Amino acid sequence: MTDLILAQGENEGTGNPILNIAVFVAFIVITLGVVAYVTRRPSQNAGDFYTGGASFTGTQNGLAIAGDYLSAASFLGIVGSIALYGYDGFLYSIGFFVAWLVALLLVAEPLRNVGRFTMADVLSFRLKQKPVRVAAAFGTLFVSLFYLIAQMAGAGSLVSVLLNIHGFWAQAAVVAVVGVIMIAYVLIGGMKGTTYVQMIKAVLLVGGVAVMTVLVFVAIQGGLPTLLSDAVDSHAASDRIADEGYEASEILAPGLQYGADGLSQLNFISLGLALVLGTAGLPHVLMRFYTVPTATAARKSVTVAIVLIGAFYLMTLVLGFAAAALVGPDRILAAPGGANAAAPLVAFELGGSLFMALIAAVAFATVLAVVAGLAITASASVAQDVYGPVIRDGKATDAEKVRVSRITVVVIGVVSIILGILAMEQNVAFLVSLAFGIAAAANLPTILFSLYWRRFNTAGALASMYTGVVTSLVLIIFSPAVSGAENAMIPGADFAWFPLTNPGLVAIPLAFLAGIIGTFVGKPDKLDHLSDEMEVRSLTGVGVEAPVDH
């Protein structure tokens, strides 16, 4: 029986299932051991649980930011998109990377200087605490949840490819196991343990992708021109050509995925807005700036992260076209998880079963590290922004808030498992773009207005955040991403009336407009002294350790 399983795995090009699962288990045991070691005494201190005591250096935090940002979407989703759509697939890489310029120039340092634990610390600094914190928590939860769905779907696809699992319930079980392990990471380690895992993961992921890139050029003699030519030839021999009616050479030009008609071009604009503006509103990325002791360390961490992230995204271009050339679009689409299977399949072609198992284990560690960071962010928002100041009226102890955070992690983990199962066949880069769209609409307008517009008030903040969240969710639910399309989350249903797959084009401008209208219509907060203090603190860092109570 074992011989049959092994033979089937090898025939499908998925390597040796027994070897794959052994490497996976080893990775999980080692990383959980690291988490347990660095957090030998579970802390009831909120600062330790949420920010690791702000004890990391700029370089360490830069590695952790890269580990947090380079998710399953960056590796599995983008490689698959480039393999199937060529130039248009690479637009995800460009959008994810360019977004860092917005985050660095506009929000990174001011946010770090003004906040303490969560994004809501900044948004409520000079506004009315309770309503703003509740609204910010609402946005944080939905952004984190959509991001978690993408990671769960990516993990399910990855393990299904390695074990050659095609059945729905078997893949669903894989997603459930990932969710349970993620919950264990967070409950055991908090931010400190998660940060160390993210650092390790960043080094292994960027290093593994670099090795794969070198092996691609060893396997395909002639450099990039030959690689692109082989990718075109592979598409020309694909059955997909006949089904979708495109020329093979179109994978090297813009428009294969987003240029067929005016609607697809609007889809691209909406996607671009979400990707470029979304990073500056991602709570789990912004929270990383609180894990360093100074603004100088925060700037250094962003520099380190940008170098690693930029190099990684350049290499995904090579790996995407290598997947097209060496694996082919037909085999990618036939594998469990579809486009998400491209990266592990090209690893198998380059280095065989052991290399594929190692790369897949790194990708799996990527998923675990990212979902752990997301879970901490969401749980911190519930405890710090809702339970402490609203439910307990500021009287909650650190131990109580940490306990609420741990309970929240379990609840979020269960919900993300259920939704991740529904989204298993979706490209994870696309799923993450939905989270970026919500972040750009729900969080970014209020962050920018709070930092740079003195007249901005609580009414404007609430209008902007709730408009961004509600509009994004409604448009996603009634879009082809959920129903009415062949690869929708609910393929048998059709209740879509919004034609775009990403809500950014509509939701982001509406959120900015709602913030402006709400500010002019609402009453002033009469907290001008806090506006002055926020401006000084955001620009200079003076008084960073002093909490604001109003």
C-alpha cells in the first residue's frame, strides 16, 4: 500500500509523500521549540505579549517585517499568477512592493511615535477614545480575517500538493490542522515567539527562493531570454490556449488577465489601488513598528525589510516563468490548489523530492508565521481597543487583557478555518488583495487624516472607517469573487451584482469622501491641545512612552 502511495506521488510530480510529511513535522517541531524557548515564562504583561517588550533591533525587526509581509500570497499566489498570466501576474509583485513607499513615506515613523500597541492608539489619540477604538477594532478584525483566509487556503493547497490529496474533505482537514497549529504558536509565544519565527522564516524563504532562482538558470541554459521563450512555447502547447483563446506570446505583454475589455481594465485599476494603498493600512504590519525601542530602529527595520522584499519579488518573476516553462499551465491547473501549486511543482522539477519538501516546508512556515502575526494583531485590537477601554471602562488589568486576547485567538482561528475551507481553490494572491482593499478603505483614510489634518474629528473618523469597512464587505459579498463565476468561493450560486472582483476603486474614494463630509458635518472635538501634542510627537518622537488618557 505504501509503495502504491509513493508511486502515485512520484507519478503526479509531487515527490515522496512520506518524506514531505516528515520534513513538515520536523519544521513544525523545531519552530514550536524556538517559540517555547524564547518565551519560557508566559507573560501576563501586555507590552510583552503584543510587542515583545519593544526589545528587538532594527535589523531583527526588518527581518520580522519581511517575514510578516512575504506571505503565502507572495510566494504561492504570485508565482502561480505569473506562470498562468505572465506580465499581468507580475503586477501583484509590483503592487505589493511599491506599497512600501507609501507606508514608509507617510505613516511608518509618525505611527510608531504616536501609538503604543495597536493602530487604534493613533486613530484615537486626539479623538474620542471609545467610539474610535471600536470602529478601528471592527476594521482590524475584518482585514485580519480576510488575510487569514488567504493563508489558510494557501496552506491547504500546499500540503494537498505534497501529499497528493484531491478530496475536498481531506484538503479541509489540512486547513483545520494549520489553524490549530497557528493557535498553538500564538498561545505559547505571543509577539516575541512569533517574531523569532518570522525572522527565521524570512531568512529561509528569501534564501530558498534565491537557490531556486539559481537552479532555474542552471536548468535553462541561455538566461532570461531562453526562459521567456520556453514559457511561451509551454503556453503554446497548452490546452488552455484553445479554451481561453489567447496567443501564447501574450503572456509577455500586458493585458492577458486585465486587458480583454473595459471591465477587466477597471478591475486592474481597482486591484492596483488596493495593493499600493493597502500596506499602509494593514494592522499586523503597522503593529511591527511598536516592537523596536526607537524611531531610528523603526526606520532601519523598514530599510532592511524593503531590501529583502524587493529582492524576493524580483526573483518571483523568474520562478513564475520557470513554472510556466518547466511545469506548464495544464499541469499547474490540474494540481490540488490550482495556481497555488506552481511554486512547489517547479521546486520538484528543479531539485526532486527532497528539495520540494524543503521549499514547501519553508512555505508552510511562511503561512504559520503570518497567521500567528495576524492573530496577535486581531486579538490585541479586541483586548486593547474594545475590552479594556469600552467594556471595562479602562479598569482592566494587563492580565485580564492578555487573557481576552488568548480567547480571541481561538475564536478567530476557528472562524478562519471555516472560511479558509470555502476559499481553498482561490488564488491566494487574489484573496490577499481583498484584505488590502479593506485595509486601504477602512484604515488608511483615517490614519492620514488623523496625522495630517488638524480639523479632522471623531465624526469624520467614524464615517470614514465604517463606510470603508461596510462598503468593502458588501461589494466583496456581491462580487464575482464570491458567486457567479467559475472560480468563485460559492461556485453553484449567483447573487453577484457588483462587476469588479476588488472593491478598492469604489470603497477607497468613498471612505476618503465620508471622512471629509463627516468632519465638516460633525461637531469639533475641542481637543486642540492633543492635536498639538500629536503633531510634535509624530514628527519628533518626544513623549513616546507617555500614554494619552482622555
